[in-house]
Amino acid sequence: MSLQHALLGLLSYRPMTGYDLKQIFEKSINHFWSAQLSQIYRDLGNLETKGYLTSRIEPQEGRPDKKVYSITAEGEKAFHNWLVKFPQALTCAVRDEFLVRIFFGSQLPPGELEFQLKKFIKEKQEEIESYSAVEKIIEHYAREMSRSEEKLFWRLTLRRGYIMAEGSIRWAEECLEQLKKAGVPESNA
Amino acid sequence: MSLQHALLGLLSYRPMTGYDLKQIFEKSINHFWSAQLSQIYRDLGNLETKGYLTSRIEPQEGRPDKKVYSITAEGEKAFHNWLVKFPQALTCAVRDEFLVRIFFGSQLPPGELEFQLKKFIKEKQEEIESYSAVEKIIEHYAREMSRSEEKLFWRLTLRRGYIMAEGSIRWAEECLEQLKKAGVPESNA
DNA sequence: GAATTCATGTAACTTGTTACATGATTTA
DNA sequence: TAAATCATGTAACAAGTTACATGAATTC
């Protein structure tokens, strides 16, 4: 889909700088989409060229000048056109490097896979723990942008992350069991 | 990680053509990694340049010539080096276009989101159904390549797809419920 | 005194997608 | 007779990552 639609969507809330947008990505979208600052700046430029955004410089003292982007009527139209299109191809939604390692797991030294699976579980647990922080941020943004009607939807995306992480943990534990059953030696890690 | 590691891994089983590799991707890796033929051919070329693969032309009658790639000792080394590295950054494993639509769901016309969620559920159900075919293919490849010791690992990747698809359906049903509760009007689709 | 925050970007690179091109053989 | 299978790729494009550059103000 490209980052550009997400940027248009966020700018439909209110004008923002690239830096602002990066904050929002890091704090409340990261569990289903991420973006480098460099990519955000580039795509903002592209969107402006297309006429979907306008920008103005806001001088500041003691800080670098801000470049504040606003969405245009055309930009809103383009965003809504995209929004109603159900993802047609779904290309490859999943592209999971860890699963590639599992797939070739028989070539790993004994115990290594268990080690990686345990690490994976730990990471997923941390991910789940981090979601309560996202919950708070959502609350904060809803208030700050006076967008309480959005909270429901934002929470639904978070809920997805939770269910997926939980499922991942169950899966990894199942893997450990199966490997044990199959007699693959355990690591001491 | 790039496709290249997966290609090296598959070629560690036996020499194959780009076309062969594409078949395997489509039939038994697609649920966690996909690749266009054009990308496969390009990356095979890159791997050969690096000295990780060698190729030889195998002439055929009535069919185009085959270009069969084999992994070198260096290629195997590179692959194993990669294999033992736990995905360090996890960059953004998830990049889910559908969740972006949910996030901006309040801007969708009434009923549209329900429509998309129901479509999503249907697709995930079809995905689950397709997994029994993958199960059979795994069985087939394990026999054909005399790699029965791999079956366990291949099935584990499939199991992940199953658990994730199942979780997705539960999530989408929860979404429908929540939207109903919140009084968002339903579609007739 | 060192690291982080604020704020902008450019350039080079890697990875993935789409469109195009060829052409015989086999299956529906 | 139309489509799919076999088998190779190239070219152009889109999307994402990494490294580099600047520089004041604030916090640890």
C-alpha cells in the first residue's frame, strides 16, 4: 500500500511535521506498520508534488524551523478512494524471517532452535507488555486531537497485535514440545 | 533477510532451476514468504556472482534449456552463518494494510467496514482450507527429496499459519461485535 | 561531559512488484 | 482454439533501509 496512505490518513486529523508523524508511528502504529524518518520525509515530498499536501515553514527560536504539512481536498479524496478498496491481492502479507529459520531447522546445531524459540517467546511477551503503554498513548492522542470517536478503531488494531502475539507464544511453546517429543536435544541456554 | 537465504536453503537440498524454486515457493512456503519469478532469477544471478552458487545449462528437446543452480561450499557456509543468527532487529515484521484501514475506520462509510471484515474472515477461512493441500505437498516433497527428517520443521511453519489465521478470524469477529455494540450501522452486503 | 531531543534532509543501496518479451508443447 | 505449462530473462518502477550530515538545547 505504501506509507503514503497512512501519512494522508494521519494528516487528515490535523497538520503535522514529518517529525510529529514519526512520533505517532513509533508510539501507536508500530505494531502494524513502521517507517523510517527518511522515508517519511521523502514520501511527504512526493505527496506534495502530487498536490495531496501543502506545506508551510514555521520558524522557531532555539530549535530548527518546522515544516508543517496539511492535507488538501485532493489528498482527502485520494485517501478515501484508497480506504474503501479492500486489499485486492494481499500480495504476501506475511514475510517472516523467523519462520525461514524454523523451516530449515534440521540444519541448526542441536539446542540452537530451542534457544531461538525461547528468545522469541520472551520477545513476544515483552511486546504484549508494551501494549499497555500503547493503550495509554491512544487515550492521550484521542484527547489531544479531540478524536474520541477514533479510540474504538485504534484499540481494535491493538487488540489484533495482542491476539497475534499471544498466538505466537502458544505456537512457539507447541514447537518446543514437538521438538522435545522428536528427541532433538535441548540446549542449556 | 532477503529472499537469498531461502534460495540458498532450498538449494542445499539439491540443485534446482529458478523455475523449480518458484514452484516450491508457491506450493509450500507461500504462507510465510513469497517471491516473484523475476526476483528469483535476479537473486540467483547475484548469488552466483558472490560465488555462493554455480550453474550449468542442461539442454532439453521441445522445451527451453534449463539452467540448474548448485550451492557451493561457500554458499553453505554463508547460509549456516545466517541461520544461527536470531533475527536481531525484527525490523517491522508486521506490515498490515488491512489494519491501516481499520485504524482509519471512522472515516469509512457506514457498513463498509463490516463488509470488509466479513470478506477478511472469508479469505482467512479459505487460507485455512488451503493448508491441507500444503500438508500433502510437504509429504510429497519429503518423500521426493528423501528428507523425512525435515517434515517436522515444515509442519511447524504450517502450524503457525494455521494459528495466525484462526486468531485473525477470532479478531475480526470480535471487531464485528464491538462495532455492533458501538452502534455503527450494519451493511446489507 | 555524554546522550537525548528537536528538526531537517540527501544519497546510495536493497528488496520487492509489474510489465514486457519469447516460443514450443500440452491440456481442456 | 484458447489457456496453461515449461523456461528463461530484462527494464522500469515502487517501497523500504542504512549511512551520512548539521547543530542548538536540554537532560542525565
